[in-house]
Amino acid sequence: MMGFQWPWEASASITPSLTALSVGMHLGWALALGAGSVFLMQTATITTVTTRRIVALVIALFCLLPNAWSPSWWLGLAFQTPSLTLQGLCGLYLFQQLRTHPGTTTPLSDSTTAPLQTPWPLGLLLVAIIAGWVLALDTFALFDIALYAIGFTPYAVLAALFFACLLQLISARSAHAQNTRHYRELAAIVLIATAIHVLFRLPSGNMWDALLDPWLWIMAHGLAIDVVWRKTRSR
């Protein structure tokens, strides 16, 4: 007699085509490395916005080179592809950091400060941290349900859409302007990531990989520690 089988265990996994996988990997690392280079340069007072733009563009172009000529190829061998969420955050960071007021040479500030320069809501960071730990523990088969396998099914897409709607609802009720902005930006990024995943199955065919990756998970730990440290010092 056949035993009970969860619906997602019976469904076949749909993975991206080799072309989509290659293009997605190069574009993903181009955004990640470009944003990383700008982040490292933003504290250098002698570095102008124009210089940052040139450096970010050069790094992105190197990432788009084929095969072993590209750093994306080597990074892909070790770390595969950044999540679509991380790519969205990097793209948003580049757009906001390298944009300038008309007639000026300094990036926009205050209400348009780049996302990594302002504290993220601690609750949102904890969600990312807990989700990462749950998926990490799932690799050791500690749960009765294969949670990672659910990411290949439509149930994960529905969960992502629900999460984006929840973020938008929280932003509408948040009394803190900066938190409202973070929730809305992330809600938009999650919706775009979900759409790209549904259309092209990037980055791996699994919805969880589109929403979270080890680098974003580690970043969430660091940002959470920073938020707690700031709150502790302000008391």
C-alpha cells in the first residue's frame, strides 16, 4: 500500500533553462558587486558620485563577460546566484546612491537615503533570520516536512504573495516614516522577485532561493545586531 504523500512531494520541480540561469547569474553578481563597490566607496570623501558610477559600471561590465573571464562565473561556482531579493535591494541601493540633485555632484540624502544607510525594522530582520535558520535546519532533515521542497511548488508562490501583501499592510499602519518606506520597498521587491521567478524560474527554480540567500541572511544578522546596539546606546 502506498503511504501518505504531501502534494508538493508528488509534483515535479521546474528549473530555469541554461540560458536563463547563465544570464541571471551574471546579472545578479553584477548588481551585487556593483552595489558592494559603491558601498565601500561611499565613506571616501574624495570619491565623487561620477567616480562611483564609473567604478560600478566597470565592475558590472566585467561581471557580464562570458565564462572564466567573468568574476560572476567564479562566484557562481562557489555561491551560485544571489537571491532575487538581494538583487532588488542592490539595484535599489545603486539607484538611490548614484542619483543626484540636478546641478549637484552629491547623492540624494535625508528622505531618499539609500536603504543600507538607515536602520531596518528589527521585526523584519528577525523574520529573515528565523526563516534562514529554519531552511538551514531543514537541510539536516530535522522536520517531518521537507520545507525546502515546498519552494518548488505554487504554495511557495502564494506564500510570497501573502508576505508582500502583509508588508504593504504593515507599512500602511506604521507610524514611523522610515519603517514605512522600508516595508513598501521590500513589498515591491518581493512582488517583482515573485514575478521573475514565475516567468523564468530564477535563480534555481525554488521560491525560497528567490527570496533569501546566505549572504542576505548573514546581512540580516549584522543589521539586527546594529539595530539592537543603537537602541541599547540610546537608553
